[in-house]
Amino acid sequence: MRYWVNGVGVSREDPEALAAGLTAVLTDRGMAARLAATARIDVADRYSMASMADRTLGVYRGVLGAGAQRAGVTRSTSGRRSPRGPYGV
């Protein structure tokens, strides 16, 4: 969440701030509409199928890369995976 861009953020230990944030959103319809529109766009971007697939692929690549490093496997210039030899080749 981006404060006052796509939502109103307040400390959970500050009931006065919560009341002020709620009052601001409930009394200023223009601000409420802007916050809602921006939040809607942000959610659509962040949780689109393409975005979620990209992030999932990034996680898989990170896991596979870390596993390959631990196993002593490198990628050759041809793109094939090969175990490291005694000279790192």
C-alpha cells in the first residue's frame, strides 16, 4: 500500500489516526474515488495472470539456480547443464 495514494495507512496502536483516516475518506468523496481507482489499478497490475506467472517463474529460477550451485552444476555455453570438472570446466 502507498500511503494516501491507494489507501490510508495508520498505526494499529493509534485509534485517533484511524478515526482521522476514516473521517477523511468518508467525508471527501473525491479523495475516496481517487484512492479506490488507484488501488484498483494497482491490484489489477500486481495480481494479473502475467504478473503472477512472472513472479512464480522468478521464484522457480531462483530455487533451481540455488540448487544447481549447491550441487556443483553450471551451465555450459551451449545452454546445457553439466557438472563441474576438477578445473571448473
